[in-house]
Amino acid sequence: MIPFERALPYDILMGDVYAPKCPFCGRENVLLPLKPREVQSVHEGKKKLLVFPCCKNKLTLLDSDSDYLLTDTVVRR
């Protein structure tokens, strides 16, 4: 079971990966520097460093499913 305090929701729209809100600065609809194939490789076990373009904060992605990215950091309370 995914611990939801470390789960970041995401959407894939027209080949781009978006987060509805940045967990650090609160900016809405953030275009993430990820491709859908990278989300799939994270699901297959490859870790990925994610740097948010809005505030330059970093997370390490550990796993993914069709709705959430599992991170190494608490992103929700």
C-alpha cells in the first residue's frame, strides 16, 4: 500500500506530465520534466531525481502507479 503522505499525484496530458500542485511552493499545474516512458521506468524499479522547475526543489521518485508518484520525502500532510 502506498503511503499517501509521500505520494505525489500526477496527470499525463498530450504526452506531458503535470503535477496539480507543487508540494514546496504551491504553484498550480506544474509541468514536470518527465516523459511518460520515464514514469513507466520508475514503475519498473528505476529511481529518478525530479527537480521542480518552479522552485528548483528536488525529490527522488521511488515508484509509480497510474495516479501517483511515490517519493522519498513527505509531500502531503
